[in-house]
Amino acid sequence: MIDHVSISVADLKKSAVFYAAVLEPLGYRKIADRPASVGFGKTYPEFWLNARPHTALAPADTGAHICLRARSVEAVREFHARALANGGRDDGAPGPRKGEMTDYFGAFIRDLDGNKIEAMTLPATSS
């Protein structure tokens, strides 16, 4: 099982504001706030932002992304809407998806640094 993940961000303060809004529908809150990193989670930091001021935007073709579990279709939709409202980009609108093992409802966004983040919930419904 994965304990936590970290991503690089160019502007830690701006990204912390972005992720505070985007992750709230998924039940995450800011738990750790350090000079060069910020951690979000439900009970402990599971999703870290690490300041890398000279990092270029993540290329669209890296194949890498992080998927976070949501409690509901509505939470997935809210995650996506908040990302777009806070400067993120759409990389896959909320909707049913065919997974390798199961169908699900998900949405993909690109954050302020081009990192690809997904939110998903089971089962796949269109509510």
C-alpha cells in the first residue's frame, strides 16, 4: 500500500491555495505547512507539495498521474470544477470510465504545474 505521494510545484504558496480548494471535496485538508513543503490528508499528510521553484511545467506525455479516491460522483465533479475555477486545466471531464478491473466515475485535471491528478469513485454512475 502506498503511504504518501509528493509532487513538485514551482510556487508553493499558489499551489497550496489551489490544492486546498481542489482537495477539500475529497476530504483532504492542509495538515503540514513547512517552508519548502505542504502536506494534505485526511488524518496525516498523504499528498505533499514540494517547492521546486525552477522546475518546468510537467510535460503532457509523461504517462504519470496520481489518482485520489472520492466518496461520491458529486465529490469528483466538485474536484474538477474547483480545479478549473482555480487555474487548473481539464484533462478529462467528469464521467464514467472503463477501468482495467472495474468501471468507475472519474475526472482528470492538470494543476498549475502541469501535474496530472485524477479523482475517482466506485461504482460508475452518471448522477
